[in-house]
Amino acid sequence: MSSRIPQLNEIGITLMAGVSILAYLVARFAFGLSGARWELPLYLTLAIGGGHLLIELGRKVRQGEWGADLLAGISILASVLTGEYLVGAIIVLMLSGGTALERAATRRASSVLDALAKRMPVIAHRQTDSGLIDVPLDRIAIGDALVILPHEICPVDGVVSDGRGRMDESYLTGEPFEMSKTPGSLVISGAINGETALTIAATKLPVDSRYAKIMNIVAQAEANRPRLRRISERLGAWYTPLALAVAIAGWAASGDPRRFLSVLVIATPCPLLISIPVAIVGAISLAAQRGILVKNPAALEHIDACETLIFDKTGTLTFGRPSLTEIVLSNSPQNGARPGAPALSRSDVLKIVASLEQYSKHPLAGAVMRAAEEEQLSMEPVSLVNERPGEGLTGIVSGREVKITGRGSYSGIEDLPPLAPGLECVALIDGHYAALLRFRDEPRQDSRSYVLHLGLRHPGARVILLSGDRVEEVQYLAETVGITEVHGGKSPEEKLAIVIAETLRGRTLYVGDGINDAPAMQAATVGIAFGHSSDITAEAADAVILEATLRKVDELVHIGRRMRRIALQSAVGGMVLSAGGMILAAAGYLPPVAGAVAQELIDLATVLNAVRVSLPRGELSDV
């Protein structure tokens, strides 16, 4: 609730200033009333609204921020000192209105650290002689026996002492597969347990566990996140001293302090304070219509200028789920075929294996089933299904003894094809090696075309593939989609270090989808969360792409480019017009109230131009 207070203040000040100005103008020009009591609404606006804005400006000045809105603050003070209360109220209206628009463009997100903390359990189930008791995490000691119930998040690093099952560790490793757990297996904090309760012995305290380290590097990334210098700041850096110099020159030449106020009124940087926020709001609205949620408006100003594009692998350039890519049949005539029958074909093996795999919860089982469905294979009757973690899947399929296991569990390993990138399993039928099934997390259909288009349409961009997956898998994907700069097998700490180093060299765009991407995403100039599978990643990102397609990344780049171009047109064009007005005001041809009216006309022109950002567009991508 507290994060909304500044926005409500700016909106309230804008409404108060607008009502006060309208009331004064009606009393003065409709009814011919004048005097101090009819100026009371203006006094209130300057005292309440102007005072609030001046306090905010004073805070910025103390922090060394000399933005364009400093002119507005000086103008408010000058209007009070010279008795031009209507002019001061108009400036309050312009300044607060622009700030309210800017705040409306940003939905304040909670800290990534807060989201990480909320994800973890606050209690653990300790195994005692009298049964399970719930204890706070800070009361866990090394060696404690803890029970992780089905679908719970593991609170500490440890070793499985009882039970068999699987855990999803993709938040850390990036691998889109559940990992089998048996007594003696290591477990890491933050992993999601599967459907079987596991008992573990804690090997580290919660504050020293893997999840705590992730939080520490996220905190480091948050603290060192690059500050993006806004368009208004860069333009205001030279516009503010120029306007002050003209105002002082006009005062010095005439000896009339009203000349100083006249110049500052027409110089009030409303093209920066209003037109740029209008352009940003329009771009955010346009992005939202296309399934892209922009959380940090500054990212729109910089995304087109990013020289280095860094992509995660799993779930970003790939679908994040394995698929069956190859069935390597045994060369032996005894490949599971019945005596006297011809050797089993690829379809025969796939049908038999799929018939058994339909009773398995393993991620590779789904890949086998999808392959069988695509080939429209009918399932055969199955009985005596048994699946023990670490021992493979066994059963009777149409009278055949079938076993699906790993390479390491097969004694005749010399019969198998050589190792290749990706995952695999061995199919044994009636005790004979029948086939080796290979799987890959295949790239998205648009991954290669998107990467190739970068070289054609964005020739200055470097493309880096950065992943925690196995080096062989990452290298295979890079060759498939056309990326030459590759970093595989990287931990979140190593990812963060690489992104920080690249960001020091130039502006970076990082695209990822997992919790392990959050630190690197924050360290990049612009971070994009691909899809919405992780709240943590969404918190860390500057923008979230809801539809998992790389075309949307390109659309966001083009939206940012278009917004920046139109915003600069509005801001620079408005400042040029204001500069002409400053010269007239310094020469005495433009009094304060007339200067305020002229500035409003300039504002109207620049705002109308900025509104073009949100107008419906056709193609916003060159993929």
C-alpha cells in the first residue's frame, strides 16, 4: 500500500491545481471578481502542492540530481516572490501532471529478494522418536532428520536417508528434467519434491544452503544493477543551464525580475516532463496489447541500443521439455524378436516401449508417448509394471519381458553406440538389447530464424548462449540455431559474473525463464523474462513476455525503438519552440501569464505527437 502513496500524492496535487486554476479563472473573468480572497485557491495550490514538489526537488538536488524539473522548481519560487500566483499554479499543474503520468507508467514490483523469501517454507518437519514435529528453519541443526512431503520445497541441503523419488532442481541447474533420488543422493534447498515423501539428513544450516547462496547473489545483483540514464535526464543536463543563463541575462539586461520569471515559465521543460511520459505510457499500452508486460519504463529507452544479446537455453531457445529424436536399433538378430521371427523394426520397438512407458511418471516417458501418438501407434497390453527409482522401468508387454533403463545399468555396454549429446535410455526385450532411445530438448521453431535475422537486420549485435545445461547439449543447440559464442555448464554465480563483465563492456539484453536466471537478468542492462513459469524471474525482469515466442522479443525491441524516436521528436521539438519563446521573454515581448499560455500550446503539440506511440500498428518485427 505504501508504494502507492507517491502516485496518489501526484494525482491529488494535479487535481487540486486544476480545480484551483479553473476556480480562479471563472471568478476573475466570468464574474469580474478580484482580490486576495479569490486567489486563495492558488495560495493553497502553491503551499500544499508546490511545497510538496519543492521538497521532492530539494531531495534530488541533495543527491546530486540536477534534472530538467529543477527549472520548474525555480519557476515556482520565482512566481511566489514576484506575486504571479496563477503562473506558479500552472507550473505546479504541469510538473505534477507529468510526474503522475510517469508513475502511472510503472507498476512498482516487490523486491526479487522478497519473492525468493516467500517461495521458501518457513517450517521444516523434523523426525523424532515421538513422530514429526514442525520447527522453524532457524532451529534446524546439521544432522537433523527432516521429512520432505510430496510437492514441498526442500528447506536445506542434505542427503536422502530414506525413501525414493524425484526432485525438480531446474531452478538451479536449468535442466528441464526431474532428478531421481535414492538413499545417499544429494538434495539441494529450493528443489521441489515429487510425489513421494523423502527423509533427508541436513548437511548444512539453512543460512548456508544453496538457496541462501542464490539469495545472496541476487542481493549482489540488485545492489550493483546498472542505473539507466533516462532521456529526460540527458536532455535536461544541457537544457537547464541554458534556460537559466537566458533568464539571468534577461533580468540583468532589463533590471526587471519579471523577465527572469517569464523566461523560466516558457522554459519549463514540460516537453520532457509530460510528452516523454505520454510516449512511455503509449508504448507500455501497445506492448501489453501484444502480450508483453513492461515493468521498467527505462528499459524501453535502452533496449534498442543493447549491443550484446544473451540467451538462456532451456525454455528460452528450446521448449523446455525433452523429445524423442532417434531410436538406434541393435545390430544383433536377437534384438528382442521372438525365435524365428524377423528382427524388430523401429515402429515395433517404439510401440513396445511406449506401451510400458504410459505407466511411468518419468519426463522421458512423456516424450516416448508423444512420439507414439504422432505415429498413431496402438498400445499393447501391459502387466506387472514395476518402477523403482535408479533401477529403471520393467513390465510384461504382450508376453515380452521389457526393461527401460540407463546405460550404466546395462552390463553389455560395449554393444551400445557411443555417447552423444542429450539424454538416452536403453530398451531390453526378453533380456536382449533391443534399441537405444535418444532424446533432446529441441529448439523452438523460430530460434534459428530469429538468430539469423539478428545478423541480417541487427548486424552490430553480438549473440551469446549462456546456460547451466551440460556443455555438449549447449554446444549442440548453438550449432543448430547459429550461435557461435557459447558458455555451458555455468552456475548462477558464473552466469552473473559473465553478464556483469559483458555489461561493463556495453549495454546487454538478457532473456531467460528460470529462477537461476534472475541474478543475471538483474545485472544486464535490460532483462526479459520469457514466459510466466516463474514469479521470481518475473520480479527480476524489466519486461515479461507472456507468449513464449522469440518474435515477441523482437517486437519489444521495435516498440522501444519507435517510442524513443517519437519521444525525442516531441522533447527536442518542444524545447526548440521553448527556446524561441525564451528569447522573446528575455526581450520583454512575452509576460509570465502569456508565457504560461504559450508553454501550454507547446505542450499540447508535443503531447499529441507523443500519443502516436500508442496508435495501432501493423508489423512491429523484422523477423
